[in-house]
Amino acid sequence: MSSSVISCLIIGSGPAGYTAAIYAARAGLNPVMYAGPQPGGQLMITNDVENYPGYPDGIMGPEMMEDFKKQAIRFGADVRYGMATSVDFSSRPLRVVIDEETTLEAQTIIVATGASAKWLGLESETRLNGKGVSACAVCDGFFFRGQEVIIVGAGDTACEEATYLAKLCKKVTMLVRRSEMRASQIMQNRVKNTPNIEILWNTETLEILGDEGVRGARVKNVVTGEIREIEATGFFVAIGHKPNTDIFKGILDMDENGYIITDKVSTRTNAEGVFACGDAQDHIYRQAVTAAGTGCMAALDAERYLVSIEAEA
């Protein structure tokens, strides 16, 4: 094998990618990581992280990712900046093109490209992101204990997050754009039977109100045309996530939403030597700690794979 071939190439740099880099570096795999378009992943737009073990006083998302990065570099990971723009897994060594110009060859690849929350596209949503606007109730609901909040969405995730918030918050107003939900019947019933959740049907958000923090939302009934303002200190968007896996379409097996399918007991994909971890393959938990866990698994899987092919050589 050519000395220019990378033993372990990691694509993506959130908790999954950095954890994979830490484990791969400690195993002597000399991992090379490309950080992608948003180095650090979704935690870079997360203010307070209070549910990650080891940070008893909480930590800012960007600071936490800097800690992860420093730890990976300390053990010898080569962290580079650039984005994977195309891949070829049809032959060995595996090939990845960075920024449409640099072709790399690797024996193993760990996909840790994550996912991106879908947003409404409002200027006020962007301006107040991290100041009361969130795309993760499990991450941020704790900060709104005893307060009134709004959640937008109509699927199972929105229903699950609404009921989660209802346990913490005084009142949850759920905005559903149509006259019905997409969620399964059992999830709908759970929401409808929760006394402190109010569902506003046929309702869309015009603007999130507030300057330094959320104070409410201006909404419109799309049937009657009525516009009203709702008071709230938190605004949660639960209209789904999109995994950052487009460059792997037609190459790696995915579900209907674009999440990479891995073996149930490992991070192996259908492509030999390619492993996937974090939110690129997890549409259920989507937490920093679970992403880090699968990053560890991917590095261990890559190490074992390399040992197996060396034994066969």
C-alpha cells in the first residue's frame, strides 16, 4: 500500500468525528480529519450544553468542540479544513475529493457528516437562535422550566418534543400548519391528552418576537386570515432534520430520509471499509453523547477492519 494512502480518513468534525479521531489516533491509525463546512457541527450554534457528562457546570457548545479538537490533536490526529465534495468507493483504495480539487486515497473512511435542522426561514428565527429559539427540546427544554413555550411541527418528533416540554413548562402551544398532523395516531393522542398543550391548527408563524430574547410569536390562521400574538419565552422548531449525506447517495445504503444505514451491531455500511457514525446515521437520539459513542464505535470498527485486512495480506 502506498505511503500516501491514509489509514483512516474522517469526514466531519462534530462529537462523532472528534471522538472517532481521538480513538483512531490512540490506536496508531494516524487519522486525517476534514472538518467540513461547519467545523464542530450543530454544537457550534448551541449556547449552553448541560447534559454532557463531565461538565458539571455546563459549557458553551463551541468551547466544548474546541476541547474535543484539542484532545484529538494531542493524540496526533491531523485536523484539516475543507469539505468532501465527491467519493468513489467502487475500488480500493477508497477515494474522496476535497473541495472539488484534491483527491485523497484511504484504507478506511469514517463518515461523521452529521445532520442539519430544518428551519422556517424567518429572519427573526436566525437572529434569536440560541436566545430562546431552538431545534432541540431535549437539549434546551430544561432552560424553560415553569415558562410558556411554542413548538412548531406536526410529525412524531414534534409530538414527542411537545410532550417532553409539557413536563417542564407551564404551557406549550403547538403550531400545526394544516388541519391535521402527520404524526402517528398514538403520538397525536398523547399530545391531545396532555392538558397543558394547546394545539393551534391551520396556523403558520409570521415572526418570532423579541430583541435580546424570545418574548412570543406573531402567527396567522391560514384559513380565516386572523393574525394574533402569542406570549412565550421559548420557540422550538421541530419540522425535521436533514442528514448531510447527499454525496453518498447511490453509493451507501440509506433510508427514505437520507440517513445512512449501518449494521445493527456495528457502524459498518454496505461499502467495505466505510463506517458511519453520529447524526448522519442516527435519526432517533441525535444527542452529542450518543454521537460521541458511535464515533468511538466507528474508530474501533475501522481499527479491527485494518487488522483483518493486514492479516489476510
